[in-house]
Amino acid sequence: MTQRHYLTSDDLSMSGQVLSCTRTDDGQYEVVLAATLFHPQGGGQPSDPGTIGDANVLRVSQVDDQVVHMCDREVPVGDARIEVSSAARSLHARLHSAGHLIGFCGEQFGWRAVKGHHWPGEARVVFEPDGDPREMTGDIIEQQVNGHVDAGLSRAVLLDGDKRTVGFGSLPAYSCGGTHVASTADIGKIKISKVKEKKGQVWVYYDLEQ
Ligand SMILES: [Zn+2]
């Protein structure tokens, strides 16, 4: 079972231990580490790029209880330097945290977030009615979520066995395995690019100012 340090730590580099490196049919290498800093794709968040030794990490996935790093070259078994791309991690964390704030905003208007897709360029949160839904406009959502950004609410991560929740300040915490900013101020200004109704659902598309 791969230890997943990204669940409790923001560290982007460490000395790691390569347990196995297996060539795949398409000429890439599946690398398994004893412990990883790489967030695997899932939960609406893309995987972290970076390096393991001299190899570039192209994709990371969770396979049963192992985190598998797909690399572009072979990595020797044993000690290796592990580095996660700070630019990509920061962008993914800001987008994911913004998604949580939008989810909370929807709840205030009688909607429940049923799906979050926090990918650069295509980020969105999908809502379904929950109780007595009221109309949400892009302006209203922007005003609310950017109020939470301005307030600089601190992240609170609670890990209890397999259960992990992430909250900000006194806002309700959500069950989540993703990476998040330490303070909502780190998200920067959130832009709501589109609010669309589709078969009873509301799709809220968003982006970050820079
Ligand atoms: Zn989440």
C-alpha cells in the first residue's frame, strides 16, 4: 500500500523509495513508490506532474491501494528524489478549493453539488435541487465566493482512518481526497464564466483570474 503524503502535507519534494518499475506495452514505465507526494487523478482533480529521479511523471493513478506513476523512462529500484511540479500543484489546488467554495455557495441557494470537475480550462460544479432551490446567477456566486477569498479562511484537514474532510474557516467541511490551498486568499479572484441549466441540473463553470 502506497503511503499518500499529499493527504496531510504540502511538501513538493522528498527522498523516496522506488519499489518497482515495470515497462508497459506502449514503452512507458509504471513506477510504484513506498510513499508518494503525487496526487493521482481522481475526485475531480488531475494528477500532479513532476519527476522521479531522471524520469518525468506523465500520469498518476490510484490502482487498488497502490499509487502508480506512469513515467517516460526507467527508474532504478531504490532511493530516488521525488519532485512535484509546484506550478501545476498550485493551480490544481486553487481550482479545487474554488470548487468547494462554489459548492458551499450553491447550498445556500437550495442546491446540492453532485459533481466537481476542477480541471484547468474546463472547471465546473454540477448542482441538483435540494429542498427549495432558488435562482443562482454568475454575479451572485462570484460575489459570495470572492467574499470567502477576501476573508482569507484557513484550511482545516481532518484525517480519521480512511475518512478525510477538508474545510475552510467555519464553513462546512466536505469529504475530499484532493489537494487544497492553505488559505482561501491563495485562490485569488474566482470568475464564474457560465451558469447553465441542463435537465434540472445547474452547471456552474468557473476559472481563476490568473
Ligand atoms: Zn474536493
